[in-house]
Amino acid sequence: MDLSFHNFEEDPEILLSNEWLFYWNQLLESDEIATTAPDTLLPFTTNWATLTPYSAFGYATYYLEIILPAERPDLAFSVPDFYTSYTFYVNGAEFSRNGTVATSKETYTPYWLPKTKALGSFDADTLQLVLHVANFHHNRGGAYLPIKLGEVEHMFFNQYLEYGYSFVLTGALLMGGMFFLGLYLFGRHEYTILFFSLFCITYSFRILSFGSYALHLLLPDLPALLSLNLEYIALFLAGILFSLYTLYLYPKETSKTIIYIICLISVLFIVLTVILPLQYSSQLIIPYLAVLVLAILYGFWVYLRAALNKQPGANYSLFSYGVIIAVFIHNIAVYFGYLSPSLLINFVGYVFFFFFQSLVLSFRYTKNLKTALFRAEESARAKSQFLSTMSHEIRTPLNAVIGLSGLLSETAQNDQQLEYSTTIKKSGESLLSIINNILDFSKIESGSLELEEAEFSIVETTELVMDLIGSYTKKPNVELIYDIDEEVPEFLVGDATRLQQVLTNLVANAVKFTEEGEILVRIKVEKKLNESMVLRFEIKDTGIGIPADKLGRLFQSFSQVDASSTRKYGGTGLGLVISKRLIEAMNGEIWVTSTEGTGSTFSFIITLGLSNRIPTIPEFRILNNKNVFILDDNETNLRILKHHLVKARITVTTFKDPLLLLEKKDSLNEFDLGILDMQIPQKSGIDVAREIRELWDKKELPLVLFSSVHELENIEDRKLFNLYLRKPIQQSRFLINLEPLFNKARQKKVAEKNEMPSAHLFKKGVSILVAEDNKVNQKVILHILERLGITPQFAENGQIAAEMNATNNYDLILMDMEMPVMDGLEATKKILSDSSKSPVIIAMTANAMAEDKERCIKAGMDDFISKPVTVNSVKNLLTKWLGES
Ligand code: ADP
């Protein structure tokens, strides 16, 4: 081969695929070549098996002499692998080898590894190349790729590139395969995902053990025959896995029979590979390629049909399949020597194929997820709809139970009847609160919770909660106290109803689990922002506490610390969950700290908007410089009350012990006012007051009593005090209440109001129409109104109500929402369209949702009262709209 005019700079690489001298079944040294006649001149990449009289098995010497140019760069040879061992000599010295070349199967060893090696410097202008090749295993003998000679850097670069592609591709496939395997094991047990992951992993091995034989580079001691067998098995296994993957991916478009046949054939090939010697098993690859071509064509048909049937992700499948077919065709052509191998085609092809197949799976995965999500949302909606309907249905009869039992207890003939009716009423009320909880919970769960944004007074909201809870708790040994920091603005913007609900929940829980001590609600500013403010609420009790191991589960649905069947405390375990969700909706969070046996503190922060309304700070001039004493055994209470009084420039002396106060009898004269707590261990406030009144001359000293009891039984006791305040004390009204004590003219008016409503509160002749279809409810409202001295008229439905309104002048109409013929909303619109009449219209409904209220107001109603109605709620409502007589 004359290269004397070859320019290596222009063309850095030469394939030595021309004809070489060929000596069959001889292993000659370089110097023997000149004296021995060759058998033939043989094109270098000739398969021995295809040439008579030669065969695949045997050994041979190849010889080539190259004349090099005088000017040349440093050179290197890239020697591929041969079937199946070789030794390569350059100018008489061994240059590289694979395995051991020998003349018998027993003495030779096969090996495959392409090698690139620099030639080093030498003086001669010719190269004598001698190549010994021996094969006793493979069904093809000799070379299938040429030796390359070229510029040293270029040659090494190409070699590394080849390894690089192999490793990157292997790594990518392995990672992808592992990822999908993980998805299968820990997430979705879908066979498509499993088979695809195994296919990726198997194929990654095949890429490593094929072509540039990178596997041999990693594991040089791996026996060559084993690695060849593994390479074959990997190919057959990949065929099985991909067929199964296709079957599970598009079961409708794929024929099970065909897939099973392909799998069966592949299994057969695997078995044969394992049991047959390499001489035969190396012949399996060609028939398998034929099977593969048929399988690939069938696969293409499947993917085409899937795409036509618009199966999810089928377009990606089809595209990736097209790419892989091109790669296979290319490789088969390379195998038969029609094309030279192209790394780039293989690399890009495989990457595209695997990427698009993963897309198919991801596409399916997310689609399934979306469908599941949609179904879940659908069912949540159905659930919440069901709960709201159900609660409405339960509320209607409950209305009767609570309303009538309330009336019953007022007219009770004896104690037993009173007890029975009170129990019925209480049970009804607790049932109602459970229903309210469930309704709220389902609403929050279904995501239909909407928060209001309105200005409200934080003091009022807190006092409302404390007052409400104080009014029904009968625990004389538990003090209910609240303490709002000075810095907290009176008016803020947010959802007062929801905040009130959270506070009620937490304070009610605190009361429920505390037998003795105090419940302190503290409100502080956590952070000031530009247009909002983060407030921190703390509800601290001295109750039973919560064991540390139960703290974590507290905010989960239906979870209670004591869930045993013998538990002492009732409840549904929903209160805290609802509170948590509401707080989260207000951009906040809730947490709890607790010591068993000592008490718990529930804390939460929420963000509220700032309001620009400035509260009017009342002045209490009359109280300035007055000298007041307070007697209370609870220190927190003393501290807070003192603070309020001192702010109004009142001089305050506090006493914890009544005996200490009484000892100071001489200095009592200095005081202008005394404030006494009723529940004191050593001596009750009443006793202290009696002593003050009886024993000293200061009979005129105004005395104020705090008590959690509604009213003092004993008239004599009542006379001891000038003012009686029920606990929890409303701090905002505390000073207002004190003021009249020093204002003689108004003094008489100050007296605790009788809690029970009495007849004839409203002006004579008030006319009320009640639109209500349910007979029981009619009876309830009739009795309630009669208790208030009003005899209403009734309409069976909205239509009749509208007609009755046209002929009568009603002051007020109580309107049920759901009625036959015409519902409350329609009726309201009809009544209001008659501009000559303007009765106050109030919705009366069992629908408790906030949006129901909104619908009523939109229809033109003035107010809303939710069933079950009670004497008090109706009285308050009528007072608001009709005013007292
Ligand atoms: P419920 O009170 O209806 O059972 P909650 O969600 O309000 O439901 O409370 C869940 C549980 O948390 C209660 O059953 C109780 O075991 C515990 N818990 C809540 N607040 C307190 C508290 N202040 N002290 C002790 N345990 C409490």
C-alpha cells in the first residue's frame, strides 16, 4: 500500500481494508513472509466462512506492507476486534493482541476489545504489518472491520468518543430504567411501567457489551465467551420485554397471540444460547434478527393503529418507534457490512427513542392522575352536597325539638318535668352543634370555604365569645379571663365570624377540659406589616393537659386524645381540624404546648387587614382620681382590671385575701368604690360585702360584685350591691358600667336585666306574618311569638304570603326559604315589587351556609334567622327591627 503521497493533515485516517496477502492455516513470522507464497490476496474484511476452501474455524496470517510519506505526523493504529483472537506485529515486534492465537481450540483463547495505540517514533519509511488470527468458536472467522492507521490525536479522540457515547447512553438508560422501576415499586403498580423499566435496564447492558465492548474495558477479566452470551441474552430479553410493554400499553390494538409467539421464540433463543456452544449459538443472531424485523414491523402496525385510535400519547409512541426502526435498519446494514457504523445515528436514535417512550408513560401517568383527581373532586362535591341536604333535613325537626322543649321548660309543672324538658333541649342543642361542625368540615374539605373581608372590632368579637361561653358554663372554680394588648388596634379587617368560630372552639375546649383554675385568652401583635397585621392569640388553660405522644395527632380529623368507649368527654374530634383549616385560610398557623396534669396552651397567628377607622376613646372624667379597691383571689384578673382602671386615672388597691381587706377597716373610708369577686376560697364576696355594710359606718360605699352565677337568689344579698356584673367581665364596658355609680341621677337605671323575656315587650298591635309550610314549625313559632305577646298570621307558602301581604299591612314577615308552590326568595321579590308596602322581611331557614344568607339579602330581605329559632333569638331579632315598647 503506497501512502508516500498521502497527506495526513488533510485526511488524518486511512482504512487498511484493501487486499492483504493471506496464508491459511499458517502462522508466519515477518521474515518468513518473503520466502513463502501466499494462498491468495484477500480483501481484509472477508468472512472466512463465506470463502471456499476456507472455513470459519482455523487460523491464518495476513500481511501488508505500507510505504509512508517522508513528512508525516505521529501515527497510531486502531485495531478492532477479530473473530476471535489475534496478534498484530509491526516491523517484526508485537504491537497489540486479543486473547491468544494458537493452532488448536484447546490452546487458543478468544477475546474482544478494540484497541488504539501510538506507533512511536521509527526511522524506516515502510511498515511491515503481520496479523495472526485464530478462531475456533464463532461461526464467522477473520475480520469484519478494518484496521485503521492515522494521526495519533485523531485516532485517540475517536476511540474516546466511542467509549463516551457508550457510557453516556448506558448511564442514561440505566437511570431512566431505575426511575421507572422506582415508580413501579413505590407508586403505580402498572405493568407498562415495569416492563419499560426492565427493558431500559436490559438494553443499557446490551449497549455496554456491544460495539466498542466498553464492558470489557470495565471488567478486563470477564471471560469473552460469557460476555458474548450475555450480550445475546440481553438482546433476546429486550425483545420479550418490549413486546410485553407494547401489549400492556395498547392492549386493544395488540394481538396477545402474536406477542406470546414473539416471547416464546425469544425464550427459546435464550435457552439455546445457554445450552449450545458458541459455535452454534453465535449463529442464532441472524435468525433472531429476522424475527426482530418481523416483530418491529408488527409493532409499527400496533403503534399506527393506536395513533389512529387516538390513544393517549400514541403520537409520541409512533414517532419514537419510527426513530428506532431507522436505527435498527442502520445497524442491520452495518452488521452485514453495507454501511459503516455511525455512532451519532445510534446515539441520537436511542436517546430519542427512550425519551419519547418515557413521555408516553408520563403522559399516561398524569392523565390517570388527572382523572383520579377529577373523580375525587366530584365525589367530594357530592359528599358536601349530601351533607348540606342532610343537615337541612335534620335541622327542621330539630327546630321543633329545641323550640318546643324550651317552651316546655318554661311551663313545667314540677321539677321532674323541668329536668326532662331541659335535657331534651340540651341534647337537641348539642346535636345541632355536631351537625354544624360536620357541615363546616365538609364545606372546608370540599374547598368551598370563602372568607369574608369586613371591618370588625376585635374586642367585641372576643367579648362575644367569652360572654357566650361564660353564659352556659357552670364551673364556678374556673375563671374566664381575656387580655388584649394595648397595641392591638380595636378595628381590623377580616372574617369575624370565622375568627369567632375558632376562638369559641378553643375556649370551649379549654373550659371542657379544665375543672379548676383559669382560662386566659391573650391577644398580642406578632408583626406589623404595611397593610396588615399578624396577631397572636393564646388560649391557656389549667386543665388536664395532653400527653406528649398525643400532641401530634391533635389536628387530624376525628382524632381525640381519649378515644376509648369509656371516655369522659363528648365531642366529635372535628373542632380542632376545623379551627386549623380556618386559621390556615387566614394565612396563619396553630400549635399547642401542653403538660399533662398542668394545662395546655393553644396558640395561633392570623393575618388581618388594617382598618383606617379610629376608635373613639371614651373619657370617664367622673371616674378620674377616684380611689377604688378590688378584691379577687385570681391574680391575672386583678392585674388586668387594675390596668384598665389605672388607665382611666383611678387609684387602685388590690387585695387577694379578704381577711387582709377587712383588717384595713380604718382605711376603708378612703375608698370611693369597692369591687368584689364572689368566688373566693377564704370568704365569699357576699360575706365580705355584708361585713362592710354591717360593721362599718361606710354604708354608702358603692360595691360591685362579679359573679359567674346568673343572678343572686337571695334578695337580701342583692341589696348589698350597687352593681352586679356577670363574669367574664366585658372590659370594654367595664368603665361605662362604673360611671353611673357616681352619677346619682342615672343610678337607678343600673340593674342587671332580667334574663327571661316577658310578655308584651312590643307595642300593641304589632302584626306579623309567618310564611311556613311545616305544621310543627308553625306551632313552634306560634308559641314563641305568643310568649312575646304577639299573635301572628300564617301563610302556607310564598304565593299565599304575597297575596296576604297585598290585603294586609304587616310590620314584619318571617319567611321560610323552602316552601311548595313559591319559595321564600320568589315571594320576597313579589312582595317588594309592590312598592306601596314595605314590611321588614326576615328569612327563617334551616340552611346554615353563609351563601344562603347572601342569597336572602340579594333577594331583598332585611335579615336572616337560622333555625332552630328560640325565644331569645326571636326576641332579639324583633327588638332589633321593631324596637321595644
Ligand atoms: P372534640 O372536642 O369535639 O372532641 P376537638 O377537635 O375540639 O374535638 O378536640 C380534639 C381532642 O383534643 C379532644 O377530644 C381532647 O382530647 C383534646 N383537647 C383539645 N383541647 C384540649 C385542651 N384544652 N385540654 C386538653 N385536651 C384537649
